[in-house]
Amino acid sequence: MNLKLREGQLFPKQYVLSQRLASDPDASSPVESWIATHNQTGDRVLVRFMATRLDDDTWSSVNKRVSTLRGLVHQNISLNLEAGIEDGIQYLVEPYLTDSEILNLDDPGAWPQLQQLLGALIYAHNLGVAHGTLCPGNIMVDASGVVHITGFALPATTHPANEQAYLSPQVLAGRDPGTDDDIYSLGCIVFKVLTGKSWKKDVELDLPLDAHLDHQLRAMLSESPFERPSSLLELRESLGNHFEGSSTAIESVAFSRRTSPVPETTTTATQDLIGKRQDQAIPVQRVLLAGVCLLIFAALLFTFLPTSTPSETITSANSPAAMTAREAAATSTAAPVITPLESARLEMFQKQGEELTRDILRQQLDLEDIGVIFWARNDYEQVDADLDAADNLYREKQFQLALDQYKAVSTSLNQLKSRAISELETNTALGDEALIAGDAEAALTSFTIATSIDGESESLQKKLVRAETLDQVQDLVRQGEVFERNEEFDLARDTFKTATNLDEEWKPARQGLSRVQSAITQKKFQTAMSTGFREVSNKNYEAAREGFNRARKILPNSNEPEDGLLQVEQSERNDIILNHQKNAEAYLASENWQGAIEEYDAALAIADSLEFALKGLDDARSRLALQERLQQFLSDPTLLQSDEGLAEASATLRQASRSKPTTDQLLDHIDILARLISTARIEIPVTINSDGKTEVTVRRHAVLGKVTNKVVYLIPGRYTVVGQRLGYRDVRKDFVVLAGKTSPILDIASKESVR
């Protein structure tokens, strides 16, 4: 069919065609697309004309889908505005997308566009709406990278052959489209993106794909609709893993800290910290050990004291050390004699040893109270070994070496104690970094160490609790993200809120909650906006205002509700204007020019540049003026008496005849005026009777003098006859002469004396 459309043509209705879009080189392309402009609103639209006429059933289906899909509101879906037929040509109107182009399936970076496409299809499928003829030609991407799915109502027969390759066998066979047809078409699109080749029945899926994604793609491309997946949610996740290289699956995670004892062979700090702390037992053991050391030290001292006389005994006979010394002396055949100097030295060693060991014991208790085994286990065990070595030296009577070793142990303990502050700072910093990175194990390790050093810090205690719940919080966040991707926003909100209640400082949880709350708000906003636009199309303007006002309350900073309210006002104005136009046309048809003028004036009071009203007003005023002139001549035919009046009447008659009159009244008026004009110069006899004494004058005609009976011939018009007689009152009579009327007979005589 050759449509013969041209630029500047007003077609259809109120759309001015401005530019034809390039089409398939095949001259038999089933659709001819034009960019057009609404002649009242200035909106740019895309009009698709059916070059090949669709049969009645198909066209009825198209109209039904256009009507059904009006409430489908999504940022990635562009719906048809209207469908109609004018001059036998079927057409569809949809918004024109500026600076947009067809989705490039050869682009390796097409994943962001595929994500938007998947989100829009999931949204539509959840509402039970299928596209049916999804192909690259119906997927547009604007300059900012936003995807717009078009062609929702276009039947398969309107697509060229290269695009029909993306349609399911069922759609090509004429079946009403379903969501499984979209899944087949999407499979063809994904295959093209992954391989760079178009899908054909005999093509092998020889791709380095994850087994799960490979299985999904094969199922999507199945010729049987029953083998295709019923949902796109798993596909979106699998494609995300493929393109982004990470898994979004939620694994089972243990949320609580382990409480089982750590094996003795474990040496790393992390393993020690996760096991039970034995803080309470350690100081008691050390106290007992120190006591034993003191007893051994005393026993060694008394070994060197003489046992022959009680006066030389240093300790009481009841002490365990004295008993040990006596037993040792009894078994010795030649016990050495202790000199006073040696005794003094031994006493000095004993005193210094007691002081050192008391200080060592105090240092050990202090270190163990700040969890030294958590942050310096190896060093502390080495100090223990050095202390055992010092004890052994003392047992071997190498007192000076033992004292030196005790001093070295004390120094080492002091050094360990001085490390506590730096260890606190280091582990606090490491814990903070681990919390930010989401490493629960590392955070738990670091803050356990930090709180063992500074157990009074509320800040550290809070961070330790955060570390203990971090795995649980992260799992909740992942769960919330899955709900969010599935657009189950209420579940996502509750999940993110639970995560923030556990850890209000975990940024992904707060961001997720904010994101989902925004999505919920946006969904409510879109629902309100959709209600407003739907009610505008239904001409229920009060309900439309309520919808847009509700949307404005939801998002006060959005300009869209204001645009919607302006559209309501514009639609109301347009309806009022159209009503005035219809009324005016009805008045024109009945040649009620005054009524038409009032309607046009009312329309111009709303919009003073309406072309139809301006032109109609001029025509109505002209016709009213013509009607008034006609009426003037008909109501007073004497106006034709003068040459000027006759000429004006003739001009009025010509204008009225050219106006193509339709009503009987106007036709009658034209006929009457024509007769008046044709007889305007035919003289009519007028008889004047007088007394022969009165001077008779017909003004603007002749002086008759003193007559008794006189016939004068006058053309139609208005006349005055005057009678005058000396000494008598003048008489005067006005009369009208009209064609077709009885000839006037006048009696004129001055008979009333004035003396």
C-alpha cells in the first residue's frame, strides 16, 4: 500500500507530520514510521502507519492491548498512547524518544542494559503482561544509557524478517503472546550478546558458560513453551555471576562465636581467642607455683646450715625446711661448715630472691589480667621458660646466675607490660579496618584482644558486639538484596531493618534500607501518578487531581506531579474548548450566528490564539452582519428609495446568495429582498383628492397646485404630501408606496380657518 504521506500534513487528526524515519530497504515494509508534533500541545510523538492493512481480528487485538496496558508504569517501558484509523489507514501513536538508538547486541558492555531489560520484563511478567514481539528493534537506549522497551502492541506481522527471527514459533504461528514467548525472545537476545551470532535451531551452544547458565539458556531457547523457565529471576542472578564474576548466592553462615575449647596444639592468636578464656584459673596457678619456688629456695638455704647444735639452727624445728635440712645432714658423712659470711650471703640471696619473685608474681598477675596470652602468648611462654630456668639455677645453688635470670625475667615482663598500649592501639585499628571490610573473624580476633587489654572501654565492648554479630548482619544484608532484586520491597525493608537493629553502623545495611525505602516510596509515587494519568484519560479530572496530589505528598521535590496537574488543567480546558467548538458548529448549522459568536468568544476567553475560534468568529460576525442588513431592508423596504440604498441592498443580496444559505428562513429573506430590488424603480399610481382651493405639494416629487383630483406615479418609498391655503391651517400626510400593495388614495384639503 502506498500511503502517500508528506511532511507538514495534518494526519491523523491533530498530529502534524514532520519527518519520515528510515525504514527497511525493502519497499514492502509493513510499517511506515513518522515523527509528528501535536498541533495543540507541541508534544513530539512517533506515529507508526500500517502500510499493510491488518485484518479486523488482529486490529481489534491491537486496540485491546493498547487499552489494557495503559496502567503499566515503569521507567524502562514506553507504551502506545493511542491506536486509530483515519482515511482507512491504521496507525499507532507512542512517545518519541529523542537521542536514542536500538540496543547494540554486539557491544560486550551491554550487561547494564540487559539488567534494565530484565528488571522491566520481571515487573511486567509479575503483572501477567507479556510483550510477545520482543526484539532488538523494540529496545531503545537513550543518551544516558536508559533502556526503553517499545512496540508492546505491535503484532508479529508488522516486524521485518530480521526481527521476526527473535520471535517464538508460537507467536509467528499467530498465537496470542504469553510470558514464555518473551523468555524465548530474551534467550535469542542473550545468545547474540554472548556469542555475537544470531540464534538458529541447529546452532550449538558451544560456550564457556557456567553449567547452570548453560542449562537455563538451552531451556529458554526450547521450541516447546513448556520447557522454558517460568521466571527470569534465576537468569538475572546467573547472568550477574557471568558478567560480574561474583556469586550473589547466600551461603549458610554460623552467626554465634564458638565456645568449644581450643586444642593444645593450636598456636595462632586467632584460634586461641575463639576458644574459652581461662583467665580466672591462671593467677591461682601462678600463686601456687611461686609458693613452691619459695619453699624450694628455703630448703636449699637450710641445706648449708650446721645440724650439730640447736643454736646454729636458723629456722624453727617445726618448719618443713628445717626437717628437710636435718634429713639431708643425716645422710651426709661430711657436711660442710657454713661460715658467717656465707650465711650472710645466703640470707642476702634469699632476700633478693624473695623480692624479685614477689615482683615477678605481681607482674605476671597484672599481665594476665590484661590478657597477655591473647596478644603475646609466645613471648609470655618464653618468659615462663626463663623463669623455670632461673628456678633451676637456684636449685643448683648458682645463686648469682639465678638472681640475674630473675632480673632478666622481670625486665621481660616489664617490656611486655609496656607493649600493652601499642597492642591496644594496633588491634583497635585492625578491628576497625576489619569491620569496614566486613571480615568478621579478623574483627572478632582484634576486638577480643583489645577488650582483654582495656575491659572498661564501652566503645571497645560495643565494637566487640558488632564483630560477634557481623556475620549475621552480612547474611541479612545479602538476603535483603535478593528480596530487593526480586522487587519484594516490603520483605527487603524488614530484612534490612533487622540488620540495622543488630548493627546500626553497618553501612551496607543502612544503604540497603534507604535504597528500599526509596524504592517503596517510588513505587507508591508511580502508582499515584499512574492513577492520575489513567483518570485523565477517563476524563475523571477530580480523581486525577487526587492522584497527582497524593504523588506530590509522597515526593514533594518531584516536578512530575505538577506536570500531571497541568495536564489535568489542560485536558479540562481542552474539553471546555471542544464543547464550545461543538456548540458553535451546531449554531452555525442552524444559522444562529449570535449563538456561534458567543461560543467562539467563550473559547477565546480560555485561549486567545485558537485558530478555529478566530476564524469561526470572523465568519459568524460577517454572517450576522449580513443577516442584520437583510433584516434591515426587509423591515424597511423604503430604504431602497435612494440610489445608495438600492445599491447597498443589491450588494447585500449578492453576498447573501454567495454564502450558500441552507435554512428556509434565509432563503425566503433572499427571495423577498430580490423582489423588492426588482420592483424598486417601478412607478406606482397614487390618487390625490383636494377641494381645488388648497395648494398641494408632494415633497421630493412635484408641486401639484390647486387640484380636485390628481394621479401621480411614484417609485416605492416613503413620501409626504402637504396642503396649504391662505388663512387656513396647513395639512400634512405621510404615506408609503410599496410594490404589491394597494395604491394609496389621499384626501388633502386645508379647511380649518386660523382667524
